[in-house]
Amino acid sequence: MPDVVFVEADGNEFRVEVASGTTARDAAVNSSVPGIDGDCGGVCACATCHVHVDPKWIDIVGTAAPGSVEAGLIQFAEGNTDASRLACQVTITPELNGLVLHIPKGQH
Ligand code: FES
């Protein structure tokens, strides 16, 4: 199974084994990774699963599609950057083994 590494703002890392087809949000919540609340259950309606994709991975993961609901929510997420994604919209595949996602200081 692919591994995903979640990195807290203070540098603390959580490496999670993720079944392919699982979203990064579900992987984090199911593994009790702090800082990924995912309040809406993963339906792209809350932005409490905001992450910054590591620069080494952003070209592979891709950015939120312009004009998408995800991109609209990211605009209002605290600390958003060009590397912002909503973890519920990132589906883990074998190609994403080793993916590094940085968790913002806050989600609200
Ligand atoms: S879990 Fe709500 S937007 Fe991702």
C-alpha cells in the first residue's frame, strides 16, 4: 500500500499506509492525524482538510482545477498557497507512494 507522510507545522511527521483509492482526508482522519478535521465528511464543503502539497509532489498531484468548488473553498482557507489542496479531493494511487502533505497551523 502507498505511504503518505503528513507533516505538522512544527515538523512532526505522521507516516500512514493508505489503500489505493482512499482520499488523503480519509487516510488522515482514520489514522487520527491531528490537524485534518474533515468536518464535512469529505464532500468538499468545509475546507477543514486543507493541506499544502510538498513542492516535490505538486506537479504530480496537480493543483485544484480553476473554477472548481475545491478552488473556491481554498480561496477562503487560512494560509492558502499555490500548493493548497483539499485532502478530500486527493485520491491516493500507487504513483503517490511517499507523498508528503503539509498541514497548516490552523484549519478555521
Ligand atoms: S473534508 Fe470538507 S472540504 Fe474536505
